[in-house]
Amino acid sequence: MAKKEVTKHPTGLSITRNNYKFTFAWKIGDKDYKDGQKLEYRLKIDGKWRKWHDISIKATTKSKTHECDVNYYKPYKNNCLNEIEFRVKGNRDKYTTGSGKNKKTHNPTWSEFKKATKSFKLYKPNKPTLTETFEDEFWNKVVFSWETSVDNTNHNPFHNVYYQTALIKEGDKLDWTKISKVSAGANGSMEFIENTNTLALGSYTRWFRVWSVGMGGESDAVTKKHVFAEPYTPKNIKVSSSKRAIGYDVIVQWEVSQSATRPIDKVIVQYAIATPDAGMLPYNPSWTDAVTAKDTSGKDKAKFIVDQTLGFDEVLYVRVLAQHDTEHSQSVSSPVIVEKGELSKPTDLSIEKDDKTFNITISADNESDVGNSYLEVFWRNDKKAKEKLIGIIPHGVKERTFKCDDWSKLKSMQVGVRARADSTSRGSMFSDFTWTNWTIPVTEETSGATGNAPTNITVAKTSVPTRVLVSWKYTWDKATGMQITWADSQEAWSSTQQPSSYDVETKVAKWNIDGLEVGKKWYIRLRQIWDNEGTKVYSNWSNIVSIDLADIPDTPVAPSNLKVESSQNLEEVVLTWKNEWDGIDGAEISWATDPNAWISTNAPETFSVDTVAERWIVAGLETGNTWHFRVRSKKDDIFSPYSEIVSLDYSSVPEKPILLLTESVIDISGTTTATWGYSTTDESLQQYAEICLATIDGNGVTYGDVIVHATTMQSATLSAADLGWQYGETYALCVRVVSSSGLVSEWSDPVLVSIAEQLTCEITQVSLAQKTIEEDEDTHETRTVEALVEMPMTITVTGAGETGITSVAIERAQSYSLERPDENEFNGFEGETVFDFSQAGEAQITITNEMLSGFLDDGAQYRIVASVRDSMGRIATVTRPFEVHWTHQAVMPIAEVEMNTEDIYAIIDIKKPEGAAEGDVVDIYRLSADKPVLIVKGGEFDTQYVDPYPTIGEYGGHRIVYRTANGDYITEDNTLAWVDMGEDEGDTLDIDYAILDFGGERIMLHYNVDAEHSWDKDFKETHYLGGSVEGDWNAAVGRSGSISSVAITLLDSDTIRSIRRLAVYTGACNVRTKDGSNFWANVDVKEQRSHENEYIVPQFSFDVTRVDPVGLDGVKYVDFLKGTFRMLDENGDALMDENGNYLYGVFESDEEQE
């Protein structure tokens, strides 16, 4: 039974979407479908395929539009359209070939649906982008804006967006299922102005979410919120400070909590120098931001410098602010006192006294502006006596009367006033004293009188060996004190040797004399003193009394006058002192950084001096500290008391650092690393560093906000995004360092960092045209697209500048399976890159057919992918879709074939058809049992070509393909522009033997030929720029075979000699067998001998392995006449001209070769 002829199936299937309309398009795969076409489609809804539906079409229809009922899908009903698929088949009309007795009638059957099926998947719409904008000007206003990427032709159909919103109080639960949704367009915004009365009641959050919906489903929801609330108040504020040459180093520590409903955007530490009010709070302060930071969990700390000093009535305060949004939503801690200045000194002091009541009335002006300041009033009987508080003058009161002690027996007294203001947390503030004194009048009887000598003088030893107690009795009523004198010689009062003397200026009856040397006898003499209005009047001398200290033990005495000075050598100091203890044999020097080391467990370092000295060098001191020193004397392993402590600040200010940046220009998403050095002569370490923003103008450099706090590291990474830097802006940065000794360097010289302009990529020119496409020939519905209509194609992309790299690629936007002349299925897949090119700069790019790595098929969809890359490595990309609709399309080719059966070659005569245009060409493929093989590329019209190796048998023939200058082989009727020449056209070679062509020789195997074929079936995998595609098993990837024949020695000697030459031939051989195979191969020859009757019969077998041809086999007939075999070089490789065409020579007979 004869095999039925099947109509070639439609090819080039595509589906395009225009909102809810889907256009099915295809191309005629055979000569015609005049006997009819059938079109069906089906839908996949909610993951399940529904049944096929017929669409009535004409025999000539090549596109049809179907509109889906939008009301059946989301958002109107809860159905999702996942995929739409169509299939089409055609039936070629009955036709005849041949004539006369060779006339044949063909009745093709319908093509198969399964070979012409195309689907279009649908997905949920693109998720909107949502932004929240808070305007500082209106603290109760927030705007939510959304944008949705919508394309009515892509795989993500869009219908509308929904949004929901709610204002939720702190503690209440948000339940979206109970909130109504509102429909809106793809792009929009909603403004909310909240009621301030409501917001004043606590923390409220405005929630907003939005999502998109289409027939393919619903996108994920995008949610944003804005919290209207004051943060929790910072608490547990602790401060410490130390004085600088000018100003203070301040450390502030605090705690503050935050939550989702009480967020903190930033924490600001502020300071102010102000006059306190009555509650010791700052009055009308001007706060200065010292440190701004992101809040971190737990305790936070900040250190900063205040380079101002305090004046009278001024206090340095700090406070901590937690801020959200603006200053309208911030919480502020109570001010904390850091340092206090002096109060203003009282003025205009006057006193009125009453000698009878011993009352005094004080009048004074309180000059302090501190709100709770008052005046303290003190009384004393002379300027060296301890003052006694007798009362206060409240704030706002000028005069008040106070009761004093009986002053009748005094000769003078003083009254002092000072201002005072009290703080519960940080102590009190004081002014200096203002004193006034007056003298009590002296009566006439006593003026100028001289008193008698004091009596009852005694002297006694005390528990301190070098101290004695002297006592006496006054004999003069006007005496106000006693003069005590002493010497180790009784003759001191009557010689040039003066005794030691001390005036006791209070009227006491005993006194200690300190510092007497033991082992001696001491002599003491007294006289009374009367202070007569500043003039001292003395009584007569007492008798001399004595005390013998010879039997007192030797008591150690501490060294005195200890001093410390820095040395010329680093880490050394010089100590000097005076030894006060006689007979010592050494000393002990001790030192520490802690002044309390001598009374703590952290003992000082010590060094023993084993000689009598009053100067010593202490070495090995660590710089960057304040060192404290003491000395004590030593005698016979007994130590004296320690001297007083002396100190030396052994630290120095760090040198001005130099700031360096790893990158001076960065992207908005990039970073740069700041590094600096640390150097100081005191060898202290860096405690921390600060980087600030600076402003440079005609007045110099102004140092602004600190943006980075580093600890001991001398580097920090700066993120442009985290710092809020903007495109195209330049920022000046400075750094300063603080040593572990608390000293601060100068700010470094400013260093600039620029944020690069935003990198953009734009296709500014492309040779595309607006083209209107009819999608349905019955309804005449159309759509307008950007189309490529002719080659070459030009594209201009801007954004790379002169030094950047511009890249342009063309990719398939949708799979497009089109029948190829070589029947290759390794292309047409979505994402396939058909062009890829890169260049420096922005010059126009011209694309020719020769530059393509794939096909630009008529009716197919593509996208231009353009990108630019700058010197920073940043990449910006833009895409632009387009379709191919050639203005000039192919026409059906015309050809005639004549088979030369004697010399076995085919002559193909190409005719120029009507409609051919300049640049159009033909390609000729040889047909065989294998896939078609290109033998002539870019052939000319009205030219004869020769195929030297036509295929044997029914599978032979040639395919003549018309190809335009644009590379298109589709006619304007959407049919394939090629014809297959075969038996009906005289393009057949009917012989009953196999042929091997090699190196100018031909072997014809006539006898007992047995051909077997086997194929190494490798799984087909296509690699191309941009990806790979996997397909079906391919029977012709790796091919091998065998041919065997028996040759009779006497009759086939010529053939035997040719076979033996083939055995040593190293080149490729063309193999043709009677089963229709035709390919180039490596041939291995095996020979065996056997005896049949009286003859020795050689038997040959050939192992054949297919190889790819090096060039094209076809040649122009005029060139073919010059030779009839392919010429080879000495290595057996085919010779070709500069255009890739083979060179041919003339066959030689066996006799000529010999």
C-alpha cells in the first residue's frame, strides 16, 4: 500500500496579546492550503485545561483574533486564566505531477495538529511599587503613592489595583479582612491629614497596602505605614566632664527604649550655656546639637567638646532628644548640669551696728541673675578667724537685720556677704565674698598703754616628739594675742642670733610649737600683743622657760619641697626635694597615674635610692598620662612619712591627622573607606575619632555635623545611601582624633568625595518604523507596532560617554518556531540572542545580516537590550520591544534541474522570478535521507549551478530557497519561499550502486553491495549566546556505517587499485548509497582474501564515520566545466577560493595515473 502524502504543517506560529484580545498567527507550511484549514484554541483556567473550541477560518487565513470574556475572570469572578493555546492544520489541494505515462495525481491528507501548536502563558500582574512620603511642613500629613508597570502586550494582564487603609491606635489589632478595599488605577496616590486631636491622645499608625489584579491573578500586596507618635523619653542621663584649656570634654550616657509604635529616627545630644532660673533649669537657652546618632539598643554614650568657657551666672547643660519625623514628634529629657560658673559678686554692701543690742543691719545688692540665688551673711571677729554664718538675705530682698555675738571686748570685726544658688543634683554655685570691717573705738584710758609680762608660763612635751605645748596667763586686759619666741640658745634674745617667732592673733591660753629638733634643749619666751587699730602694741617680756628634748627618740621627718620637671629625654622626669631628717642613708621614690594609689590596693611603682640624694631621674614612664610622685626618707630600714604629692601632665595633643579616601567618586549605592593616621609625641593611643561634614567658602572651612564616630580604629566605611547623600553632590570631609589622655587634635584638611551623576541608558535612535498590522482578516482589527522593516539596522545608545562601554543585544521576546531550509530546529526559542555587540563610546551601531548569530524572522517579536557600563563598573540597562515586518518579502523561486546520469552530476538552472529585487539571492540545498545540506549560498539569478554529488534514489533532489537582502524567506502570503525539486522535476538519480568520491577519484561499487547504517543518538542540546535549548533525539548527530563488496580480481582490477589508494588516503570522502544517504566521511578500508573456484577473490569492507563538510559543494556550471573533481592539497584537505567555494580538477583514467 502506497504511503499517504501528508500536507506540510503550518509554521511560524505566534500569539500576541492586546489587552484581552489574543491574535493567533501562522505561516503556510506547504504550497497552499486550498483544501482548507482548521483552527482550535483552548484555555487553562485555575490550572486545568478546558476543551478545544473551533474557530471558523478561510483556506487563506493566516491570523485570527480571539477576545476573552473579561467578566469571567478576576476581578469580576474568582477565576484565573493561566494559559491560552491554539493549534492549526491545513490540507493542500489535490495536484498532479509529470505528464503522459509518468503523470501522477497527489491527494495530500491533513497536516497534524500536534506539529503546529502554540501556547501563551499568563501570570499575575506586576506588583505595584509603594512609597510613603512625610512632609516636614505638616506633621500630621502623609502621602502614599503607588506605580504599576503595565504593558497590554506582555504576559501579565492588568485590570486595576486595590488598596486598603486604616488608622490603628497603639495596642489595637490590625485585621485586613475587616477593612474594605477600594479600586484604583495603575498609578495613583492617597493623601491623609490626620486629626491632631486624635494624634494627641497617643501613638497612632496609618497603614496602607496595595496590590494589582488581572485575569491572570492577583499580585502580592505591598504594605507601608507611618507612625504618628512621640518616642519614649530618654532617661538615666549621666554626665562627666573635664576641663580643657578652653572649654570642656563632655561624656553623656543615656538610655531610651523604642518599639514599632514608638520609633526613633535619631537621637540628638544638645548642650546649652545659660543662666539658671529659680528651679536651676536653664532660662531661655539656645541649644546646640553636639551629636546626632541612630539609636542602638541598651545604653548609648557620646563624647564631644564644648569650646566655650562659662561666665558669671552661667551653667553648662546637656539634654538628650529622641526624635521621630520632625521636632513636633520628639521627646526631650530634662536638662542636666555639667559644669557651673561663679555667681556674680554682691555689691553696694553697707552695715549699721547697734553697740548695745549687738545687732547689725546689712544692706547689699544681689547682682546674680540666677533665679534662686540668695545672699549668705557671715561674721568674724578678725580677718583670720573662721567666719560664722549668721543668716541669709533672700532673693529680691536688699536689707535684713541680724544678731551678733558681744563685740564689746573686741577691737575689730568683719562682716562678709556672698551669693549662693543651690542645685539638688550637682551641688551649689557661689560668688566670691564681699567683706567689710570696722574697728571698735579705743577709750582714752587704754590708748598707748603698755601691759605687764604674761605669767604662769609652762612648756610640756607632747606625743609628737618634735612638738611642745606652751601655756600662759594673760595679765593685760587689752591683750588680743600672744607673741611666742624660741631658740636653742638662752643668749638668743641678747645677741645677733634671732629666735624664731610666731604671733598668735587670737586670745588663747596655750599653743603648740612644731618642728623642734630633738636631742636639744630649747628656750621659750612670750609677750602679750594688743592690736590697736592695726598697730601692734607689745607688753613686757616674760621670763625664759626651757625644755630638754635630749631624751626624745629620733623621729623620722618627711622630705619637703618636692618638685618634678620634664627631662630632655622622652619618658623621663627629674625629681628634686629637700631632706628634713638628719642622718638618713637613702630614700624611696614612688609614682602612679592615680593620685589615690597610696591609699588603694592599686599600689604605686617604687624605686629605692640607696644613697643620700636630693635629685633623681625617673625613667620608663608611659607617655600620654598625668603622673603623680612622692618621696620618703630612709634610715636603717626605717621610713619617714611621705612627702606631699607632686604631679606632671605627660601627655601632648595629637598631631593634625591627614584624611584619605579609597574612592573620591562613588555611586549613590556605593561606599568609600576613610583612613587617617594617628601620631602624638606622648605615645598615647587613639581613644576615638570623628568625621564631620565641612563647608568651604571664601571665609575658609566651617566644620559641621559629625557623621561618623570611630573608636580605636583609624578607618571607617562611609555609605552614601546611609548618609543620605544625593546624586551629583560633592561633600567635604574632615577628621579629628582624641588621644587616650583626652587631648583633641585639630581638624584635618578637608577631603572631597563626589556622588556620581545617576547613570542612565537611553536608546536615542533606532531604525524602526511604526507599522499597522491587520490581525484578523475577517474583522479587520489592527494594531500598531514598532517594526524593523529593512536592513541594515542602526541603533544609537547614549549614557556611556566617551570612555564607557556600550553594549547592544537583540533577543527573542517570544518563542517562534519557523521551518528552516536546513530543517534545523536549534533556534527560535525565547531569550535566544541573535545579535551581541560592545564598543567604547556612543557611536551609532550598524547591524548587518552578516553580524547576526540567529534569524530576524518576519512576524517574530524581539527586544533590544541596551546597556552602558562606566569606569566605576556601574551598569544601566534599557529594553525596547519590536517586531519584524519586512517591507520587501521573498517571492517563490523558479528553477530547472537537469541530471547528467553519465558523469553523475546535477545542473540547477536558477531563473529570476517576477518581483525579485536588488540584493535578493537564492540558496541551494541538497536533499537526501539526511537533513538538507547547503551547497550554494547567495546564488545569482539566471545562473546555472552544478551539484557534483547528487543524492541517489527517491530521497534525492534539491531545495531552492529565495532569500531577500534582509535574510527573509517568507512571502507576503506568509508561505515559505522555497521549492523542492525531485523526481517530478527531473531531479533524480536512479542508479543501483554506491559511490565513493575522494581526492579526484571515484569508486563505484556495483557488485554485492550491502549497506548498513547505525547512529550514535546523542541528546540534542543547542548552545547559543544567552542560553541553551534541549530538544528531541536526533538521528544524524553522530553517524557511522559500513559498506561491503566483493570484487573479482581479473575483472575489477581498476576498482581494486582505487580501493587500495583510498585505504591510504587521509582526507574526507563523499559517500553516497542507494538508500539515499549522502554525506562526507572518514573511510577506513579492510581487505580479506578468499579462494573461490580457481580464483583468489579479494573482499573489501569500509568503516564510515561522518564528518562535517569544510565548504560548500555547489559550483557555477561555467567553473565546473573546467574540472570535475574537488582539488586537494598535499595533506588531503580541500582547496577553496577566497569566497569559500571548492576548486575542481579533471578526472584522470587509471592508465593516465599510471
